[in-house]
Amino acid sequence: MCSCFEEKFKGLYKKDENDIYVIDQTFVKAMITCLKEKDGFHFLADVTAIDYSKFNKPTPSRFAVVYILRDKEFKNVITLKTFIDEEENGLLVESISDIFFSANWAEREVWDQYGIKFLNHPNLKRVLNHKEFVGHPLRKDYPITKGQLCTKTDDLMDEMIPALEKKGYKSHDDLMFLNLGPAHPASHGTIRTFVALDGETIVAAVSEIGYLHRGFEKSCENHTYNQIIPYTDRLNYCSAILNNIAFAHTVEGMLSVTIPERAQFIRVIIGELSRVIDHLVCLAASLVDMGALTNYWYLYNPREAVYGLLSKLTGARLTNSYMRIGGVAHDFYDGFEEDLKGCIKEIEQGMGDTLALIEHNRIFHDRSQNVGVVTAEQAINNGFTGPNLRASGVAYDLRKTSPYYFYDALDFDIAVGSVGDVYDRMMVRFEEIRQSISIIHQSMKILPKGDIIVNDHAIALPKKENVYNNIEGLMNQFKLTMDGVKVPAGEYYGAIEAGNGELGFFIVSDGSGTPYRVKVRPPCFPAMSALPSMLEGDMIADSVLSLGSLNIIAGELDR
């Protein structure tokens, strides 16, 4: 799989028990360059770090940086890890932000959370925590009860002035500076974009996030695996169940567990329904941003029918917590299929009414076509996945490239665009709604009978009658609730195709019922990092549409 890499760097790496390449920090940049240029690993999925100071096994040093890459077919994944030695100037490793644009913010996050410095990084500053923050919160010795308030705003001129100088501006006296957000309906969440305007044209832009950062990954270190599932709901809250599925799927991969077929199809059906309502939110908001309020209601109202169905199924409208490690919480209720048909009918009606108004609408075309253009090469380098990447003409969908839950047995197409503009990103989502509805219909037809969770007392909670009527069932419930599912020690990356693209979890287990480290690979994070470059050269009115078409969800962006 990595013939050139393995041949060129023979003796400079070793594979550990997790099939991860452990490399010397001196050769990080050279090795990753070789993987990209010679072996075709041209997509950087994520960069993260681990603090092993409280791990139950000895490691070469306290900190390690982890790189996850995919090849040009998006089928093979390679994970590299380098242990960082403390030097006089601190923890140092070479930056790869000049190889992958998506590494820029990813490395900033590692510096922010762990204090590892990346040499030659263009702008190594905090990204999730505020500028007055002291310390690095994902270190194991950070006092989690320490409150740190932000008392000063960041004018972002330390980033804006270099950006303007690159554009050839020696003075910014003739430019107007404007904050888009964070408190504005069109910012689609608490997100701030600081722009420099020459007339109505954006000449430079800088984005600031972190307003909604609530320490999801830190919280995971203090909860059992099933207790984490409600926290995943709060990532992309527009399609909460897909977050549940992604996390449970990763943990089940670590357990080498295959969930029952009925549970797999239930996940497909509910997951695709969640994808549909996620796309409806994005499309409705994008259309209302350009003044199409009628279309907003056509698309937004059908979600209420879906929320009614999810309320009956899970007991909650928005944050459903429906998945469990090993399956799902409970089976479909009587009458579920009829309710599902009613929801789909409303969705199809709303989508049809909307498309009838915009498909041949000149105003819609003028506002969306050739706006916020991202080429295929740029999208890959930016770390785009999901509809945003497919809109640029790259047919990457984990349901096809790395199928799970019988997706390879279902008949559906990957929707792709050609230009990578706002128009393509919106129309790809319309087509994906159609494909998701087709997947739901096919899955309901072949939905098998059987269990909805694995029959394993070490993973699944016992039935209530056993808990109430015999000591074995009571003790089983008590142990699983208090100690959690014991996941074998190891390091594992798993991902699914969520509403916005590749939603991955890199989990480090020490063998207990609580994860040692959980890192989320949110599809919004690399997309948001690319927004400033997308906006430059466009009009100020177009910036709102470009942001909306990326479907940034602040919960998964900030975590």
C-alpha cells in the first residue's frame, strides 16, 4: 500500500500493535511529503495529539502527534504517530501546513490544547480557546475546574495585516473593516468572520471560532462509552443520530463486534432520515439568506413531521441519544412505517415546491452560480468532505468507498457537481435528499426481523425483567452502568458519512470502560478554515451565501 514510503524510509519507522506507523519526529515532514507525492496519500483527514502521562503502559515520551491520511481513492487509510521529546524551546515538530492547507488549523488546535509547537507554522495561535487562556486543557494534569474568563476582544489585526500585505496592500487606510458575526442570524451560529472591504469587494478575510467550545473531548475522558452518546448529540445537532452512529460504530470496531442485521438497517433508515433533515436546514437557511422566505417554509416545515416521528421513537425531538454500543436503544414502534411514509411525503412535497420556484429562476442562478468557487484540487487540499467536496466534482462518499451496514447492497448514486460553487453545493444536497429517500424505501422493504442489540452481557444491558427478577441481571446492569463497556486497549480511527461528510473518531483505550482519549474529526472544521480564502474577491453580499452553502454547524465545529 505504501511501497515508496516503506522502501525510502526503511528502518526509520516501525508498526505498532495498532497497525500505526511510529516514526521519528525528525522525519515527519519528509515522510508525509513522500506519502503524498509518491504513494498518493493526498488527503489529510486529521492531526491530533495524545498525552500519555497517565497511560497504564510505558511510552517513549509523554506526548505524541498523530496524522491520519487517505489515499487518492479514499479507500486506504494510513496513520502515523511521532513521539515528541521535550527540548529547551519546548515540544517541537515540523509543520506540514505548506503540504496540506487543512493542517493549518489542525496544528493550531494541537498547539492550543496540548502546547506542542509546529516549526514554520504561518500563524500558530489559539483556535478553540480564547487568547487570554493560560495552559493547555487536554493535558492530563490540567485542572478541569479552573475557570478562565475572557475579558478582552481580539481585533484579529495580527492576522489581517499579513493577509493584506500578501495582497500587496502597504496601507489599509482606504479599506473598510467589517465584522460578520458572531451575533448575527446570517452567521449560522456563533462564528465571526472579519473582512477588509474595498468598496463592496472582500480583499481579505479572517475567521474566528471557539465561541461554542464546551470541552467535548475533555468530558469524554471522564465518562463511560455509553455515557458519551448523549454528548455526541450536541455536535451536529441538525442530525444528532448520525453523531451517535459514528461514535458507536468506532467503538464497535475496537470491540470487533458486528451488530445484528436489524440494528444495522435501523441505523441506516434513521441515519438517512437525519441526513435529509440536516440538508433541509442547510437549504432552507441558504435560500432565506438570499431572500427566498417562501422556500424556507417549504423546506423547514417538513422537519416538524420528522421530529414528531423521532419523538415517538426516541423520546426526544432534537438530541435523541438513540444509539447504544452494540445496537440501538429500542425497536421501531407500531405504526412507525406509516409515520415514516407521511414524513417522506411532506419532504418530497416541500422539495418539489421549492425546486419549481428556483430551478429556472434567474435571480437564484445569478446569486449562486460562480460564487464561492472551490476547485476539486482546492477542496481536497482544504480537507473538504461530504456535499462540499462532491460539489467540486470529487465522488468521495464513505458509504461507497468504505461501505458499512449493507450500503454496498443498496442501489443509490453519488451526487457530484462540476464547478464547486454555491449552486453546486446546494443542488448536490437536493439530489442527496432524493438518494436518501430511495435508500430508506429500499431498507424498509428488506428490513429483517431479529435482535436490535448484540447478545453479549459484557456490552448490552440486560432486559428489565432480568434486572428486576434475578441477581445476575441486577449485577450485570450495575456493572455495565458503573464501569462501562470494557474496550480492549488500543488506538483506532473510525468514520462514517455524516450529513456534512467524514465524521471520524480517533479513540485511545487503556482497557477500561472509559476512553483515555477521544478526538473528533468534524467535517465542519476544515471547511470553516477555508472560508476566508473562499470569500476573497467576492462581494460582501455573497459572503453570507458562501458560508451558508458550507453548512457550518457550530456544535461540531467547536466541540
